[in-house]
Amino acid sequence: MTGSTTARQRLTAELLDALRTDGGVRVVTGEPGCGRTTFLDHAARLFRAGPVRYVRAAHELDEALGTAGPLLVCVDDADLWDAPSRAALGRAAARVRETAVRTTLLLTVAAHRPPPPELAHLPVLRLGPLTPVDAVLLIREHAAGAVATAVVEELITAAEGNPALLLALVRRLSPAQLSGRRALPRPLADGEVLADVAGDRLPDDHGGLLLTTAAAARATGEEDADAALVLRAAQAAANAPLPGLLTRSEGRLRFRSALTARAVYALAAPEDRRAAHLALAEAATDARDLLPLLHRAWAVTGPAPALAASLTSAATDPSSTVPPALRRRALTRAADLTPDKAERARRHLAAAEQALLAGHAADALRLLDRARGRSVPASVRGGAELLRGAVLLADGPVEDARESFLLAADLLPPPAAARATLGAADAAWSAGDPTACLSALAPTRTPSTLPLAQACVRVPQGPASHGEPARRGGQSCLPGSPGGPGGPPAAQMGATAPRTAGRTAVTSVGDPSRDHRDGMRAVLLARFDLATTPLRRVVETGLHGTDPDHLVRSAAAALMLGDVTSARRAGARALAAARTSGSASHEPRALEYLAYAELRAGRHQLARTHAEEGLRTAERAGQRNTAAHHHAVLALAASIEGESDLVAEHAEAALRTARRHGLAQAATLAHWAAARADLGAGRPREAAGRLGPLVRPGARRGHFAVWMLAVPCFVEAAVSAGRPQHAAAVVEDFALWAACGADPQAPSQLLRCRALLAGPDTAGELYLRALDQHDDSVGDFERARTELLYGKWLRRRRRLREARTRLEEARLGFERCGAPPWAQQAAAELRAGGAAPNAAPAVSSGAGDLARLTPQQLRIARYVAAGATNREVALSLSVSTRTVDYHLRNVFATLGLRSRVELVRLVEREEKTGARL
């Protein structure tokens, strides 16, 4: 029925892996066109343990289940069997589950019809929509020729993850339309295509309840609708029986299948659709609300300037709690009803702004294209380029983003142009171009508070310092302080439409935009004496508000000042504000600041937690650049925990996007993570080889705001590899960075670096001074590294008693922060000095077994023991299923287990004894 995709094949393999050890049953369900039959075919091809039997009638069931040995039994469209046959199938499935015979039974059931009661007790696997990546693969597999990128995006949006619908749309288009040479049909997914994919003949809609429900859901963009409103509009009794396509729960009506809802709406006559919307508008309790106005807007044809103005006013009401996605729908419809071209372009621009806030970047770009034209005022075209730059900064080549910002600066009047040049500075920062960044921040460009179409410009990412390389002795160094996830917050703009309910523009008194520009430029010029006051104002102003943009700016300024506590607080408040306002575009950025602040504070496991969630939200919002930085954080965290496969996976994911979009900062962070993993694994030569080009002067030096952070790793690797002469010059550069006082870890790291390069007469004192400095900063990892290196130095000078004390402290510190390979290095040094590490306290046998697992193996074991599939674990931990498979095999091998059932029992036994996972 549909083509195959890599994700579906992985899902099938994971399900079989979970079921075939002890036998099992799954009811595979999903809406029409989701690929249930194809899923069975994948399972049949992947099942290697024994024969595969397709059963099409009840009398074949007993014969199939009587086969000895491992067996896969497939039953397609089980819901279409008659009731006695379904009952027999239900009894057979119960036998398979209860007797644990080595048989796997897979049934498929359509989700758009009421579930068969005879099968309701069986475990269900619902097939979700295709991922964007798999949708692209499916298009490429079935398209006759080249498909333009913009056409691919439209196809994916129109299909909403349904593989059969996606294929139907591809087949509908001509080669010229697929390549973008001819216009696409509108609507792309019309009633005929939707009905063909839905398959079943839609029932007669007596009373219009189906169409009214579909119209209500279309207005909000949600899967359900207010049942009371729909029933009033359709003039149906509250207790009237519902059609089988609908279901009711907690006062909400919904279609069992979103595809069916679309088909019902698309197949209805235009006059019937308009009547349904009008009925919904008249049934509303307050006709001035946005939703009734939107229904009225869909009930009219032709231009309606007065209605469009009312709809725009309601959609831009700052006191409204309407989410951005609904504001976008309203503003788009208002633009459709607007005859004046300039005003129509303004409303398309405002709609694009809300689409971006809702996390729909591709939709925002399409709306921006409608805001173009010769008759459109320059201010609107400039605003469109400003917003386009914001979209590209989050998900596109950052050089293209910079050009959009610069074009906006040329089109906009001077006050608004300053906003665009600040965005250009952000793009230059992400690209690693400090000269362009400083040029955009030139003092002649004065920010303004005049409103302009708001854009959620992405904050450049990274735990790095802000600084243009200052020249000292012919060397380039970074004297700046750590910027938030990598740098200055983006250009912040006022809004023609509010970003969220209740948000107001910042006045010119203590303008955070101006303060941040002044502070950032001072940092880039290594003038911290001029940077502190404006940046501190940015921190305080943001923390006293609820605007996610201002809070993100506050977090960035706090990290520039080295105030990690304020950065964490601002990041947490930005996340809460984004969730409260429904701004999907702000969540990944807020989580990114939280992750980097935790890394800077030495709490890498908390950083990992934030980055895992941030990666999921960035991918949902289509922010690939932001996702790349979350991958970099995860690689850095995994490099401490010694998960080399995770380091490689996340580093490569970050680098893929970094190479395509010019993200110099994300690339530097990813390379640093890989090098630190080498150092933790006892491969200093490889680590020095990776880090040398990043930190030493030259054309290949890493991002100007990141390379300094990797210097301590490089010095340790170079000295351990017998190449101390390569490290001497960069230590002097690092001294300038440490002197800024913006990095709590830098002073102690500098003393450690000097100790590594010092002679025997002074090294010991430098190590002790470094340990004293560690008392002024939090985090066990850096202190444990200094203890380890000092212990090694003492042991090599035969000061064994002192060495044992230091090495044991290092081992315990690494264990506290979850850094097994580094703890193993300390333990090896203890053994080399003639002492065994102190024994851990006695624990239960279960905990003793689980204590042998790595941190990532423990996490995966816990998820699996709770019943999660490998795919669900991968989604939760933001890793690939291949990585979960690898770790799970190692868990089984390490613990001597043979099945998931045994793992569940082991974990349950540990929980009963009160041991910790």
C-alpha cells in the first residue's frame, strides 16, 4: 500500500526483537494510509527465527498456531473479520500471551473505525506519522525526476506524515511541477486525493455533525473540538448517538482519524462548508472572540475588508491567550480577505511571525514569500527579510541569514535597520566571523524601540566567550567572557502583532537591546571595564520580566559576565515563559541556555538532561541549527561519561548540520567533545591531534568564542603525549582569558596548565594553588582532573603516600560526577603506586550487578525495565535506535541476562531492596 522507510523498518525490527524472545502479540493500528500492511511485510522479511504464516480466516488460525518452533503469524485487517472469527482470534492471542509459546502474532486494525471489542484487551502499537527525514526518502524513492526543495517541503506539510497520502501527492504532480517549473495545484491535497487514500466510502452526514466537527477542528488546527459548541451548531441533541467516525471524551469531539476529518471537509460542497462555519460562529457565546470571527471569515467569499480588520485586531490583541498557531491561521485568512496589496502583505508578514513562534519555520517562509512584490512598501519588504533572516539563523545557512539581515537593513528606516544589523551580528557570530560581528555592532548603529514585525532570531550558541581575538605578541587570543549558548542574543524586534499574550515592548529607558549591543561590543574589544554595567542591566531587566526573548537575552548577558547562577535562573524562566505562552520557537533556545549554563557550572548530567529535551523540541520546531548545538552539548556530556559511541554519534550529527549551514561554533564544540573523549580513554596523542588545529594560531583555529575553552584539554593531551612545546604559547593566551574573571573554572585550569609545563621545583606548588582555586567554583569534574594530574606527578616522584591521597580524592570525585573512564584512570594510578582503590560500601547483589553498568547503560536499562521499546528509549534519550541496540546488548552481556523479562526482574529486585539506579 505504501513505500517503505528506514524508520519503519527500524521500528519493525525493534518490535520483533522485543517479542520474539518469549513470544508475544501486538495489534498494529493507525489511520488509513499509515502503512499497516507494509509494516507486516517488513516484519515478514525481517523475521529469521522460523516460518511466517499469513492467516486470512479463522479456520487457518489453529493450523498456523500448531506449528512447532518459532513462528510469526500475520493477520491483516483483523477488524474486518466477522464477530465470531474475531472472538476466535482474541482467544488465540490470549493463549499466545499466557503460555509464552515461541510464537509472535501481529494483527493490523484500522484506527478510523470503532475498535473491535473482541481484540480490545490486546497490547497496541500505533503507527505514527513519518519523520521529515523518512518523508524525504520516500519522495526521492518514488518521484520520477528531481524534486525542488520548496516542493518537497510543501509535499511533506500537505501529507502530515501519512505515507500513502504523500505517495498520492507525488503521483499527482507532473515532472514540471515536481521540479518547481510549474505552479502546484491548489489545494495540493484535494478531496479526491484524500478520499482515495481514506479508502472507505464516507457515510452519509445526516444533520451535518461530521462536517461541523471537521470545520471546528480546522479552525483551531487541533485534533478535537468543543463538543457543546459543535452540537449547538449542528442542532444535535447532547445525548445523540455519534457516527462511528467520531469519538467523545471529556467534553471534546474528535475524528478517530485526522485523515478522515480532512477528507470529510474537503469533499463537502463549498456552500456546505461555509454554512458549517457560519453555524459555528453563531453558536459561539461571544461573537467578538477570535474563533467566531475566524469562522465568519471562512463563511464569506471575496474581499471583506471590515471583517479582515476585525479578525486582525482580535489576532493581535495582547490580552488574548490565543496560541501563536491560531493567530497565524487568523492573520492568514485576514490577508486572504484584504483587497489592498500593501495591507495584505503586512498581514502575511504578521502571520509568518506567528508561524515562526508556533515552531513552523517552513510555513513562515511560505508566508513571507507572499509579502513580496513591487507594490509592497519597503518597510514591509524589509520586515519580511528581517524575519527571513531569523528563520535561516535557526534553520539554514547562517551566511544566507546574514545577507537577509543586511538587505533588511538597507530597506528599513534607520531605527529599525539597527535591529537588522544586530541580527547580522548574530549570524556572523555563528559563522565565526568576528570582524563582521563587530562591524554590525558599530556604535553608529543605534537600536530603536519602534515596533517592527517580530522575529524570533536565534541566539548564537555555545558555552563560549565573547571576544574578538586581541593581539598579544603576534598571537591571537580570546579575552572575552563566555556567552550564552555561544554568543550574543539575537536582534530583538518589536511586533506588529504580539508575540504572546500580555507581552509589551521595552521602552527606551534602559533598553536591553542597546545595553546588550554595547556590552557585547565591549566584550569583543576586550573592554570588560565598559561591558559590565550594560550587561548587568540586561540581566536584571530580563529577570524582572516574563518575555522569553528578554529572558534569553538575560541568560546570554549573565554568561558573558560569568554569572552562571543568573544564567541558569534566566534560562529556566525563559523556558517556563515559552511554555506558558505556547511559543514553540523559544523552548529549544531556553533549553540550550540551561544546558550550557549547567556545563559551565560543572553539572554535565543536568546539562545532558536539558539538551536531550532541547534536541527533541528543536527537531519538532524545525530548528536544525539549534539542534546541532544540542547535539554538541550531548557530545560534550558523553565525553565526560566515557560513552565513546554517543560522543561519535552526537558529534557527527552536529557536524553534519554545521558543515551544511556554516556553523563554525557547533563544529568547534563537536571536535572538542571528540578530543576530550580520546583524552578520557587514555589516548592523549589522538586528543592532541584533534585539538591542535583548534587552539593553536592559524587558519584552522576553531571558533573565536570557543577555542579557548578547549585549551586545558589540549595542554594536558600535549604534555601526556610528550609534546609540551606545542602547548606553551596557548597557555599565555589562556592567561588573558582567565584574567577576565568571567569563567569561574579558568583560574584553576590556568594554574593546572602551568603546573603541567613547570619544572619539578614549582609544579607542586602550582598544583596546590590550583586546588585552592577550585574551592571557589562548583563542579567535581575539573577539581578531580587536577587531583588526578597532581597525584600522577607525586607518584612519579615516589611521594606515594601523598599520591594515594590525591588519587583517591580524584577517583571519588570522578565517581560523584559520573565519569567512569576518568575514575578508571585514577584507579589505575593507585594500583601502579602499590595501593588498591578503597572498596565501595557493601550493597545488595542487584545493585552490585547494576553498578557494573555505565551511566548510559543504566538509563537504557531503566527505560527498558519500565516497558519501553528500543524506539521509545531512543526518542527519550535523543539517540539512534542503533545506539540503544548496542547498549542493550552490552547490558545483557554484562549482567548475564537472556531476555527483557530477566532485566525487569533484576530491576524490580533492586527497587525492593532500596538500591539506586
